[in-house]
Amino acid sequence: MKHHPAPTPISLSPLVWALLAALALIWGSSFLSNRAALAGADVFTVVFIRVSIGAVLLWLWVAFRAIPVGRDARMIVHFAVMGLLNNAIPFTLIVWGQKHIDSGLASILNASTAIFGALIAALVFRDERLSARKALGIAIGFAGVIVAIGPGALGGFDLTSAGQIAILGAATSYGFAGAYARFATRKMRPEVAAAGMLTGGALWTLPLMLVFEGVPQLDFAPSVWAAMIWLAVGCSALAYLLYYRILALAGAANLALVTLLIPPVAIVAGWAVYGERLGWAEMLGFILLAIGLAILNAKPAQRPPAPKTP
């Protein structure tokens, strides 16, 4: 009679941890870069420059690597929808929201993306049913969001409250984007999907920029240019390449760890550069959100298969 050992959890390699740390540093710095860019540029201008330059860089990467693009006309529709849900809407809401709240709080509220994504997936896909474990993780995560926002935002509506709601709107948009991408990009190479998505985002934000802000004069201060270039090169083009590299090496569940690593980076960066300080409510909210995400991403215990009788 042969006994089968219980499966052991897969440990992440040093390379994966290094890539996760790099991605967290990059995306964590995006909140600081947004604030720096807003010192001299308007919201739609910041977003358009980010997605348009990022799109150009990724298409150059696709051409350099000779990655096949495909000829399915439906890709254009998918690029437009993904560009709207994953770039144009959330980037605009986050940048606008950061005009009224600190970078650290914005990053904490943005971490609720995984909570919204799990809830939306449970409503849309049959194989993503809302188990008791997932429901508990979502409930604790939402409790963390409420604590981070604080009772003051619920008692009276002001620009600070609007900024917080804008970040939560961005997280919701990311959740819908994840659900849409599940079937829209399954036949695309990741680099092509990312490049097309940023292109779609640029096409959505260009007319909004021209109508509401006009043609940018491009006479920004060096610090503003540095922030926007980093948003495009680092936080868009390079970040997506790292994202899909980690996805291929470690899977989606392990990739979700970056959600927990981003807020500490943004909090420390905001404190070091702008002297931002978060209160106990925001920190407790992040702890509850982290617990919720940990429960949500935890793999259920697996029992060893029954021994075979010869």
C-alpha cells in the first residue's frame, strides 16, 4: 500500500521576490510621481503623457522582439475597452484624487482593487463562486477601507471625501478590467495586450485633455517632466513587463503579493519627500485590508489522496 505525501507549498525563488520588490517600488512610487506631476500639469495631461509614451515604448519592444500581434479585428475593440477600464478611468480618478488626499492614503484605498476584483469575478464567472473564505476576506477588506476612510468622510461630504471616493472608483474600474481581460486577452501575447491597452487609454484621454485643458505647452519644470517620464517609462512600460514576467514565473496568486507591498512604499515615500503622516485610522485600515487580502488569496488546505489498495 503506497502513501502519497501531502502537497507542500511552493516557495518563491529569490528572483521572484526581487521582481516583486522591484514592481512594488515602481508602482508605489507612482503615487509620489502623480503628486509631483500635479505641481505643474493638469490631470488629463498627466494621464495622456503617461499612457501615450508608455504605449510607444511597449510597441517598440514588441517590434524589437518580433512578437506576433495578430490580425483579429476584435482586438481593436478589446484594446479600447481595456484602455478605458484599466487606464483612462482609473489613472484619471487616482491623479484627480491625489489633488485632495495624501499619497499614502491613496495607495491604501487603491489596494482594495483585489477586493473589488474578487467580488466582481464572483458575480460574473461561475468558477469564481463566493466561498465562505472569500466572503470573509472581502468583508474584512471592506471593513479596512471603511476604517481608513474614517467616520469624518461619512458625516460630511467635501473634497477630501470626493478624493477618497475617486480612488475607490479607480479600484472598482480595475476590478471590471480584470474580469474583462480574462476572456478578451487570452489569445494575445501579454506585451501586445499591454501595448494595445495603453494605446486605447491614450485615445480616450486625448480628446478629454484637448477639450478641458487644451494643448499642453510642454514648458513644465524639470521636476514635473521627470515625474511624468517616470510614470510613462517606469510605472507603465517597465512595470507591465515585470508584471507579466512575475505572472509567468510565479502565477497570479503569488503576483497578488505586490498589492500588499505597494502601500508601505507609497507611505514611506510620501513621508520622506512631502512629510505626509497617516493617522492610526489609516494604518489600522491598511492592516485590516491586508488581512482580508491574505484570507482572500490563501489556498484552501489540501488533503492527501486516499491510499490505493493493491
